Amino acid sequence: MNGPLRVIFAVAILVMWVLFGLAWSQGSWTPLQWAMLGVAHVVCAIVFRNFVYVFSYGYAISLLLINLIVVATLPSVASALVGGCGMLYGLRLWHFLHTRQRDSSFKAVRARSDAIHEKTPIGAKAGVWIMVSWLMAFHPMTAYNVARAARVDACIVAGLRIAAGPWAKVAGIVAPLYVAFLMYCAARELDAKQAERYGSATEYRAYRDATGMLTPG
């Protein structure tokens, strides 16, 4: 995480803590939200196994489990629709990561990840664990808000009408927007690196011309 992303990451976490403090002080932070936060912290403890894993496996497994808890606790068509999509995305991402991790072509990347883990101080790992856990807990907050509303319409699916109050509405928007921005910036950075590495190859230029940065085509 380089440049402005570090600042944006810190600001996003601070906003989440402020929203939590406001909700807690008003008595609107529910036991289900505590469970979401607890699961995120347990899953993201994978940072102590491998520092890099918290941003990949931590994200995938948190999405899968937290959305599952929301759907199971507040079952409805609405929660199944939005929470189910989150679960499927988390499961698909986990499968991709697991498959990639076992591929021999990924050996060099695994070695770099292990080296980063070994060089990262335990204090830095603990700090990332806490902050990323909050991000992972807030990311499915829209599914939580939709499940609380227990109905489906365009505004509910977009997370724009929240029965739980204004702070919950902001909470359901902050983390997903941050993750989308993070993916966009990461894709741009990787695109630039790959262009520098393979830009002279005709096949790579053809691939870039035919493929979007985040989506095919």
C-alpha cells in the first residue's frame, strides 16, 4: 500500500471508528454487529500466519462468514439476495486464491510474501490486524442494513435507505467505497508494472487492447 492509499486507508479506518463510537454511544450497535466485528478479528488474525494473507484470504473468508452470519441471523429474501451475493463473491475469491497458491508458477510470489512476513515487525502486524479487521467488519454492513430492513427495492439494494438511522447508512457506504477505490488503485499500479515489464511484447499489447483494467473487454 503506497502513496495516497496509506492516507486514505487511515482516514477510512478513523471514519469507521467514529461511526462505531456514535452508534455505541446511542445504543444502536447491536449484538449482531459485535459478532460481525468479532468474526472479522478472528479471520484477520491470519496476518500473524502470513502478513500478506490478511489482504487476500482475510478479505475472502471475512466476506463469506460475515455475510453468512447476517443471512442466518436475519433471514429474508432481502438478506439472501444481498448477503448471498457477498457470500458467493467471498467463496469465489477464496477458490481463486487457493488455486493460485498451489500453482507452481506462483512460487516466486509466495517466496516474496514469506520474505515480507518475516521482515514485518510484530507491532506492525498487530496494527494492520486491528485496522483491517474493522474494514472487513464494515464491508458487509450494507448486507446487515438490508437484512434489518427485510425488504427489497432499488434503494435498499444500493444501501441508500437504512431503517437503522443515518450513522448506519454511512457505515454501509464507507467500507465498500474504500474497497472499490483500493481495487482501482491496485489495478492501475499493477497495470503500470506489467506494462514496464512486458510492454515490448506484441502479445501483451494485444491483450491490453482487448481487456479492461478491472473487467474483461
